Amino acid sequence: MNGENKKSKKPGAFNGIRVVEFAALIAGPSCGKYLADHGADVIKVERYPLGDISRHSRTNGSRSPMFVQHNAGKRSLCVDIKQPEGMTIVRDLIAKADVVIEAFTPGVMARLGLGYEDLQALNPSIILCSISGFGQTGPNANRPGYAHISHSMTGWLGMQFLHRDPPEVPRGPGIAIADTTTGLTAFGAVASALYRKATTGEGEHIDIALFDSLYGSNDSSLQGYLLNGEVDVWYHPVYATKDGYLTTLVGPDHRSWRNSCIAMGNAELADDPRFCNEAQLGANRDKAAEILSNWLANVTSEEAERLLTKHHVASGIVNTVNKAARQPQVTARNLTITVKDPLLGDTEVINSAFRYANAESGVKGPAPTLGQHNEEILRDDLGYDDCEVTALKIGAVLREDQN
């Protein structure tokens, strides 16, 4: 299935919505990508002359995976906004937009003449979503902030390593979880603001921070400390199998433990006085976990998962990236889609995770090359004629490059 050419009878939730994005790397672009997945026309205004820095991140001689993933289905405009003609183009776009996403350090947009009040003067009902490391207020507002900074300062890395017994040396995760969490947070906020705009006609200035988003996504450890002043971090257990690793639980209730015992071929163990009811199981959970661990060490991951799942015990193999990418569930849920990349041809990309009965969500096309849609946007969206476009090219206001 080709994401660029796919015809759907179901509209996206944000069909007809226009978004202008001033963002690079992951947090801001992922918010724009979710909006594009839902049918919005997302115009990515890229920094002149090199564009989004993620275009050049870990490319391995090809296109950057980061850029390809978080910018699928957008249009690219590379314009020098330091030149008056470039700023005029941007202001004209904003006047026709519903949403502006920006991911600069607080104050930058205002210095450019594109602060919220400036945008309101151009478009009174505009929604401005400002994404930054620490938000628009607070003692850290003007500090640069990236995912790894939020991982450290919110206690998230500390929970993973410093509160273990014994503590471990902290190390960065393989996912920029603060960025992706922030992208989802911003997407939800923009969706809420669009609903409010539809009912009241009013715009909004949304303030989203990486720090806030990750802090608020904690499941219980921070809240536990706020409630009683104690630090209690619980780690989902991962067990070694004969050929790898698998995660499963002792419990969480006695029924699940009984099913685990059946899967292990030791049904009578569920009635052992140490584990015969929920209270006893809780009191002797470490011993039960030891029994489960010993069984898992003598079976393969695949066999353990098969037996546990057969008896309705939640479990999962710890997959390597290559195995995770190609498992049947990915195919069944259409979590990847083939698009016709302008440089690579048919290319598989990660698809939308949203599913609706009566609307569509999914990648609409490939990530653009730098400035790929300059002329299209100027002519079709802003009404520039050929002479005006040519003059902008000669004046080096626009940049187009095959990367």
C-alpha cells in the first residue's frame, strides 16, 4: 500500500486544518506529524539554509531515520526569514493558518516579530503551540532543554538506576522518551484548542515543556513521594530464559499466579500454603518469583511465551530491534506503510498508532526534501506569480536541496 497515493473514503479528523511548523529534531516535529497523520496540511518552515538539523543526524549515507519518521506527510518551505521578503512569506502563511507550532527557546519568536500578540494581529483566532525544554515560565525557562536533560532532571533516570539496590551507574535510554511524550502531549493540547476554537471562535497560546510532559507521565513514584515523603520505585521484572529474556509477573492476583503454575506444569504449586491465596502470595512473592525464574531459565523465550500466553498470563519476549520491527503484530496493525520517497523510492516508514472506526489516521506521504514545496506553496497557497517566485530565487530568499 502506498501512503502517498492511498485513497480513503474516510476523512481525517483534521482535514482542512492548516499548520505552520517552526521546529526541528523530535518534539515539535512529532506533534506536526500526528496532525498530518490526521489530515492536516502541515507546512514545515525550515531554517535557512540547511533546514531541520535532524536531516543530517545519523544518516549512514542515506536519509536520516529521525527526519523521515517525524516529518512524513509534510510540505517543506525553506525560506530566509532574516530577509524582509522571507518574513513576508511567513506572515502571509500564518494569516491563512489555523495552528502554528514553534520549538524555540522562549523569547525567540517574539524577537522575530512572531510572538503570540504579533500572530493575533495577523490572525485573531490563531492557535500557537510553543514547545520548549522547560516552558515559558519558571527559573529554568531560558535554559536550553533536550530530552536527555529532562530524563535527568525529572528523576526519570534516577528511577531507572539510582534507586535500585544496589544503585547502578545511570545511562541514557535508547529512545528520546521526553521528546516523544512531549509530541503526544502537544498533539493532545492542539486538538483540544482546535475543539475550543470550533465552539468559541477563540485562539490559544499553548505552553508545552519537555520537563513538564515527562514529569507528568510518571506512573506513581513521584506521586508517592509527594504523598508520604518516601521513595518507592517498582521495577517490572525481566527474567533470563534459555536463549534470551522475557518479562512477566508473579500475579498481579492469585488467579494469574495459578495460571502461571499450570503453564509451568506444576498446578499444585498454586495451593502450596506459601502461595495459596492473595495474602500469602504477597507475603512470599520473592520465593514465587524465584520459582518462576528457575523455570524460565530452562525453557526458550518462545516456548515460555507460548505456554504463559496459552494460560492467559501476560508475558512478552524482550525483542532486539530487528525482531521487534518485523513481528506479525506490526503487520496486522499496519504499523508500517510504504511511501514513495523522493530520493529512495518505495520506502517503509512507521505509520500512525491511532485507529478510528469512522475517520482515517495514517501517514499521507514521505518526508519532504529541503524546500521541496517552495514553489507550490508560493504559487498555490499564496498566489505568487512566476516572476515573483523567480525574483525570490535570484535573491536567495528560498533554498531547495535534494536532502
